[in-house]
Amino acid sequence: MQVLAMIRDFVHSTVFKIALLMFSVSFLAVISMFSSVFISDGAQTDAASINVAGSLRMQSYRLAHFTQLANKSEQQKQEYAALIQTMDETLTTGVLINKQALIGTSTSQAYLAEITQIWFGEIKPLLMQEEIDSQQLTAAIATFVDNIDLLVSEYQNHAEGNIATIRLIQSVSLFSTLMLIAFAMLIVNRHIEKPLSKLTAVAKQIGHGDFTVRADESGKGELAILAKTMNKMCDSIYRSQAQLEGQVKRKTQKLSRTNESLNLLYEVSNKLNTIDPAAVNFEPLLKQLANVTGIHDLDLCIMTAQGDSPYEHLVSTTKDLPEKCIKHECGDCTEHDIVFPDNGSKIRYQLTQGEENYGVLSVAPQQNTQLTDWQHQLFESVAEQIANGLSMKHKHEQGRRMALMNERTVIARELHDSLAQALSYLKIQVTRLQKLQSKENAQAQIEEVIAELKGGLGAAYSELRELLTTFRLKLDGQGIKAALEQTISQLKTRSEAFEFTLNYQVSSIPFSPQEEIHLLQLAREATQNAFYHSKGSMIWITISSNQLSEVTVSIKDNGVGIPDDPNKLNHYGLAIMQERARSLQGVLSIKPMPKGGTEVRFSFTPEYAKHDELKAQSA
């Protein structure tokens, strides 16, 4: 019974009706196409057969033409023999024989047999004779061509008949298809379009909020089932609408509260990130937090990362502070890492970032009330934001301290590497001068020492000026290239006899402050040595790097070259240059050039490249 009911429902369904109509149209189309294909298959060689049969006439005329030639050349004889062979093959094999198998009419077979008999019985024997009877050959060819015309006409009639049959089948199929389409439209209008229009009208009323409307449930198809389901849905929606309105109000309140919480967090984060946290007034933010959460008794205690008591205690409402707060006994509030209740009433949120504690946010709900999840999350987020801001302030101050210490270290090293060594040298010379004064006949040596003292003092003074210029350049934010350009400009003002060429190719390399100082001072020292001692006219300064990130500084001149003892150029300048090279773990070389002059060459690997190599090795 259940199976019969399912079959009955399927037969009455709209899907079955549409499927049956589609099947009928498709079946009719398939029959029409199959018939057309079957008929056209018999006519597939009509054109070829007509073409081949017609070509027999031309071949017979060409043979007759060759027989009239008196003296045939060798090529003409070959063409003549080929035409006879082609005629044999055309009549015994190929398209004409296959066409007879497809058509199978007695008339076309008789014509083809007559043509074949005339060729093999009359024309071909005449063509094979030494002396051909032209009159007899002409009569035989005329009969041969007449039979060919009849065969071509038979093939033409057969092809036209196939086309007429196909046209008839297509016409009947088209008429039947139009009738089926009209019937299908009638079925669709009665069983689909009208019920669907009623359902659409009901759906529009439901869309306007009228859930009291009812759809027509008559019928046995899918649309009737859809109408019953829609009526049940309207009843359910009508009942749940009242419940949804209440839920929407509650959700709206929750979203509004969430929006206020997000605005508060944004304001806290914005102030902490755009303003120095030490200058932020947390009291308005604390009062705004109390208004958003509805808990008005809040305390915010802020202290330094190293301190054990707050330097600022803010409250959200006017109240008397406990005695322990007045006495700064804050251990109970600040010595805990988690949120914990105090006497069942207060909850404290630590302002912690890592291992650093920057204070506490104390929350005192009303008696016999507990914090909801959103309140708890908001207090945690605000405490975290404040802790992050204070931590950033602390790290920024540490960074400034470290930068100041590094700068001082660089300055101290520069003073030690230059002025300290110069002064040590001068001190040795003063000691030497004191000893010479106690000796007799040492005036010449005393004058030599005095000259060396004057030169050393002048060099130390120049070195001091260079250091001051370097430190000013560094503090002003300029780089090595700008400092070298300024050095070149200063040297040009002292003498116009030199021409300088600066080739700076390391603008994209991030030198450390120490590397910049040493690199700049080394290049300046070598340039000044070339300027004062080379007696040349050209100085080339090149700073470049290779694919291995190795930086090379080259200072060349076209002067007289270096003496056997290059240290005499500058009493301590070359020693300081070597010390700078060792500080950067580089290689310094001073050598004469092949065509005259001197090259000071220094190569080293910057810190950033060393770090990259370590990362590559660890990976």
C-alpha cells in the first residue's frame, strides 16, 4: 500500500508531468534526428558518384583526342596509357561500385553495366589497335557518353528523393513538437503558473509582515505541499515574533554596552599610544569605566616597575580612603599576580606586563552582587591597556638611557683613541725636555723636542676640532657621505691645488654608530694625510661593497708616494688608523701605486652582515 501511495503521489507530482512532457519532446526530436541521419547516410556518396560519373565523359573525350595525334611523344604515350588504366579502375572499383551497393536500384545497375560493357567490349579494344577506326570509335564514345548521362541523372534523382524525404520528416517533427509545446504550456499554466501565482501573492503579504494570510492547500502536487508548509510556517512565525522582539531588545542593550566598552578601550589605547603615559590623566577614564560597567567604586593605583607603593591613587567616586592606603601599606593589593577577592567583596586586577607590576585596579561591586563576564573582561582589558602603556613608557625611557650611554661610550672612545694618545705623546716629550734641560750642549735636541711639542699640540688641536665636527655631524643626523663632503669642502678652502673625487656606494648599508664614527674618522685621516703630505693634485675617495657585504674604503692620490717609514707622515695618525681598523675587525693596508702615489685601503664586514650570516648558519 505504501509503495502504491508513493507511486500515486509521484504520478500526480508536477515534476513527473514536466519530466513526461520533456521526455516526449526529446523522444520526438531523437526520432527525427535518427531518421534524418539514416536517410542522409544513404546519400553521403551522391555528390562523389555524380562527380566521378561525370568525369568519365571528360576521360573518353581526352582518349579520343590522343587517338588523333599522328606522332605521340613519350610523355603523351604515358598519359594515354594512364588514362586507359584510370578508366579501368573507375569502372571496376571505387565510388561507383560502392554506390551501387548502397542504392541497389536495377536502373542504375543496368546503366553502369552498359557503360562497363561498352568500355571493355568496344572502346578499349579499339584503343589498343595499331590503326584506330576513328568513325567506329566516335560512335562508340557517343553511345558511352549517352549512357553516362543516364547514370548521372539516376544518381541525381536518388539524391533529390533523399532530400525530399528528410524535408518531410523534419516538417512532421516540427509540427508534432509545436503541438507538444502547446500542450506543455497548457499543463504548466493549469498546474504550475496559477498555483505559483497564488503562492507568490501570499509570500508578498508575508513579506509585508502579515502572518495571518493563508495559502490554497487544494491539489496533490508539490505546490500544494508547499502551501501547507507555508501555512504552518506562518503560524510558527506569528507565535515566535513576540519572543524575538524581546530578544532583540536584550541584544540591542548588549550591543550598546559592547559599543561603549569598545569606545572606552579605544580611548584608553589612543591616549596611551599618542600621549606620554606619564602625562595621561587617568581620572576621567576611570569615571568613564565606572559609568560603562555600572560599578562606581573603583580605585586605580599606579606605581613604577621598581617601586613597591603607588605614586598615584585615583578613585572614581568621592570616599574616605582606608587607613592602609593613607599609610601606603600596599602589599596586600600589589603582591598578587591574579584576580582575587578580598573579604568576598573587592576584586583586584593587576597592571602587569611580563614580570613587571605597574599597580592595581581595584573593583568593589555592590554587596551580594557578582561581576558578569563582560564586566570582568572589560576590567581585564582596561588593566592590560594601562599596563601596556606604562610598560611602553618604561621601555622608551630605557631605550633613551641606552642610546645616551652608547653615545657617551663612542665619544669616550674617540677621545681615548685620539686626544688621549696625543696627550700621552706630548707628556713623553715634556719628560724628555726636562731631562735635556739638565744636560749641557743639548740646545739642538731641546729645540727639536720643542718643535715636536708644537707639532703635537697643533695636531691635537686639529684632532679636537675634527672630533667636534664629527660629533656635531653625528648629532645633526647626517651620515658619512655628508661628513666627507664637508671635509672636502674644508680642505678646498685651505688649498685649491687639489681636485677631489668622492664615490660613495654604500648608502643602503645600515652602519652602527660605532662603525660610522670609525669609518668616517679613518677616511678623514687618510684624506688629510694625502692632502698634507702627498704633494699631488688628485685625491680619489671610494667607499663601496661587494656581493659578500664586505665594505672597502680606498683613498688614492697621485703624489710622491710613501717613505720607507710611513709613520713619519703623522706622528700618531697611522697608529690611530690601525687601532680603528682593529676595532672594526678589518684589514688596513698602505701601499704605493704602480704609476705613482699612495693608496690607503681598508676592508671590513659590518655588524648587520655578520648577524645575517649567523641567522643563515642557525637556519
